[in-house]
Amino acid sequence: MSASPSAVVGQPFIDFDRVALAYSPSSGNAIEDISLTIHEGEFVAFVGPSGCGKSTFMKLCTGLKRPTAGTVHVDGQAVTGPLKIVGMAFQNATLLPWRTTLHNVLLPLEIVQPYRSRFRREKAAFAERARQLLAKVGLKGYEHKYPWELSGGMQQRASICRALVHQPRLLMLDEPFAALDAFTREELWCMLRDIWAEQRFTVVLVTHDLREATFLADTVYVMSTHPGRILEQRSIELPRPRDLEITYTEEFIDLVHQLRARIGRIRKTETPQ
Amino acid sequence: MKPTALERWAPWLAVVVLLVVWEAICRGFQVSEFIFPAPTAIMQAMIQFAGPIRMHAWQTFWTTMIGFGLGVLVGLLLGLIIGSSRFMYRACYPLLVGFNSIPKVAFVPVLVVWFGIGTVPAILTAFLICFFPIVVNVATGLATLEPEMEDVLRVLGAKRLDVLLKVGLPRSLPYFFASLKVAITLAFVGTVVSETVASNLGIGYLMMSAGASMRMPLVFAGLIVISVMAMAMYELFAWLERRMTGWAHRGQQGSA
Ligand SMILES: Nc1ncnc2c1ncn2[C@@H]1O[C@H](COP(=O)(O)OP(=O)(O)OP(=O)(O)O)[C@@H](O)[C@H]1O
Ligand SMILES: [Mg+2]
């Protein structure tokens, strides 16, 4: 299953055309001149220094914010409001403390159509699906625990299950592994890799971790800050399926180095002013 | 950690000590019953006037409960409106704060002009004094919703009502129940204040008239009856809070 984006043909799934966004008329553009296309099933990662507009990009992509200039198209349609099909997960798991893990994962099915109208009737089937998903991320036996009874890494897994349970075509991850220790993080990389390989939804991953971006993504975008622009688009041609071992190969380390150098240059050229 | 047996009995012990000291002072210094009655004298008054006390206490109780019920309804509604819209929050909050800073006793004469002497002003005073903490708490619970949580729901196509029902309301429940404890005690204050000046029923009135005829033990009996009622209701709502929103407290323990 080779997944270099150039191999995917047809209409782009996400299409940004010279998009800019200023949070308020007086402040400058948070991001500007963003033009890119993402194909269905592609795994893209955004890296860049803090404050460069990665989270802003996510909000534009999902329709939570409207661009002040340019247009965003998703699945051929201009984005005018929140998309309704997206799964999202953040650095903090944002699980609801009054719901058990299972019911947290079920939440999207209570909201998204067509599951919503079938929820009452097919609750047992849905719960079974959520259980299978939880088992896949290693949370078997924790279905009826409350979020505070789970460790940080377990909460994050549950949060990713919640983002996936309605089988979204687009998964948005904003530094989902940033708060975790290195071992858990690598474990969750593999978890995400496997689920993605199986279901092939489109993933937009925001991260500070260049190894994470390189290991998981088909395409890595490097962003610059003030204003946020796309500095470089980098295809990662490493063969799939990728094993964690690959992160110790020379090719991989080279790629990470090159990305690092790109970001290092941003820093250097920007600090003097 | 479980409280030890001694800790559990500590409040009762404190009450007993207080009563003994009180009694001793009254007897030792031969304080006149018309100034500061001893516990035994109060006890006597309670037994002697058990019938009237029960009647007036019942009056105060249901008056307070109606006022409190109104306060919960209005407080919840206002809290929902103010808490779920930034605009309404901005618009109404200063107004509410201003309103709340008026001493509610000042309303009683106005209420008497409008509704005459009796139960209605008492109900309304209880209501006016108790709805504010409910509004503030419910509004705070809703307004402090994490933006990420809202984003997660909105990109699923959730309407505002969905966000409110699935997240906002359950999240503000602990705030709501915490405010009920405060509100119920305030409601008792409102009722009694109004009864003392504008009623011929209720514990407030009983104390007022007993005071006028220099029956101090009966006045104190009234005080004790009110505080027992208010405390019992407080405990009831504290228990309800623990039952309904245990997750909030356990959650804090877990993350602390
Ligand atoms: N709600 C907001 N209101 C005004 N300005 C904002 C808002 N959110 C972000 N910004 C500004 O937009 C710019 C980009 O912010 P954004 O959150 O997208 O950065 P980021 O790349 O996600 O950073 P980090 O890696 O630290 O999460 C920043 O300069 C920030 O100050
Ligand atoms: Mg961010």
C-alpha cells in the first residue's frame, strides 16, 4: 500500500487558495497566502514554531473560522460554516468527566447524522463499535471507567477514539501527543498508523515533533511565523508500512535534520528584528 | 480518609458545650430572662408554645419553599440565557450585580404597597434574595466551557442546543447545586425579614410579637426553630449535591 500523494489522482479533498486570516481588523494576519491541496486519504503534518498559525489553519480547514481573504474548499464545496463531518482531538483530551469512557466515545454518534436519529434504536450496536475501537487502542476493560480514573495517555487514546467513532472522512489532530512521555507517544504513533492504514481517512496533524511528522505523514508542511506562511512542502517518500525501526535509519534522520534546519533558519532570520 | 468517631461527634459535642456554658452563665450571673434567657427557659417556652410555634414554622417553611422554588426557576432560566450568550452576559451582568447590591429589606415596603400585608411579600422577598447566586453560578458554569470542547462538537455539526444539552448543562450542574445550598439559607432570611415587618403569620411575626410582649424565651425559641429549619434544608441540598455531581468532586481529587 504505497501512499505517496503524487500517486493519488483526481480532485483535491481540501483546497486552500491564497487564504489569509486576521483575528481582528487591527491585528495583522495570523496566517496569509496559504495555498495548498490535500488529497483524500492523504496524511499531512504541519510543523513550525509556536504561534505560526497551525491551530488557525485547523480552524479554517474545519470551517470554525472564515478566512478574511481567499477561499477554502473541502470535498469540492466552499466552506461557509463548521463542516459537520470532522473528527478532532487536541493536546488535552477534553473528555467529559461525568461520562464513562464508553459514553465519551459514543458522544459523536449522538450528534452526527445519520447516527443521531438511529442512536436510540441501535445503541447496542453503536456501543459494540465503540468497544471495538477502544480495544484497538488498548483500552479494553476501561469502558466503564471515568476519565479521571485513566492516565493521561489513556485519556488521549479515548479522545482519539471519540474523534474516530463516527468514521469521519477528515481527522484533525492538534498536537495530540504533545503532553505524553516518549514511550507512550511512539506507541500511539503506531496505533494511529495502523488505524489510518486500515480506514484511510484524511489526516491533518499539527505537531512540534519533527520525528512524529516524518514518521506518520505523506507530506510535511513547514510554516513560518509572523505572519504564518507555508515555507516548504516536503513529501516523505519512506515506504509504508513504516516500522518504528525506520526512525533510526539514516534516511529518516536526514529528513528530520533537513526539516530542523528549515525551522532553525526561520528562527535565525526572525530574531534580530 | 474516614473521620474518626470523635470527629464525627465533634459538632454535637460543640453544641452541648455551648448549651452548658450558656446555661452556666445565665445562672451564675443571674441574667434576667427578659434580657437573655437560658437554654432551659427557651426549652420550656418551646414546649409551652409548641402548637403556635408549629403553625408559624409551617407557614415560614412553605413560604420559603415557594420563594425558593421561584428563585430556582428564574435563576436557572436567567443563568442559562446569560451564560450561553456572550452578548447577554455583557448586557445583563452589570444590571444583575446592581440589583443584587440593593438590600432586599428595602423592597418589603414596596411589596406591601403592591400586595398588602401577608404571605405574598414574604414569598417575593425570599425569591428576590435567593435567585441571584443561582443565576451567577449557572452562568459561570456555562460561560467557562472549554473552547476546544465546543469546537469538537461544532465540527460534528452540533447546534447550540446540542452543545448546551450535552456539555453546558451537565457541566454547570455542580455550580447549580452548590448555589442551591446558599440560596435556600438566603431564602429563609428573606421570608423571616418580610414576616417581621409585614405579616401576621410565620416565625418572623411570632418573634416580633413575642418581643413586643417581652417574652424573650419565645423569641429565642423562634430563632432556634429557624436555624434548625435552614440547617436541615442546607444539609438536604448538600447531600443532593454530593449525590448528583459526585463526579465533579472525585474528578478534582483525581487530577489534584
Ligand atoms: N482567538 C484568537 N484571537 C486573536 N488572536 C489569535 C487567536 N488565536 C490565535 N491568535 C493569534 O494567531 C497566531 C497564530 O496562532 P495559532 O494558535 O494558530 O498558533 P499555533 O501555530 O497553533 O501555535 P502553538 O504551536 O503554540 O499552538 C498567533 O500570533 C496568535 O496570537
Ligand atoms: Mg496551536
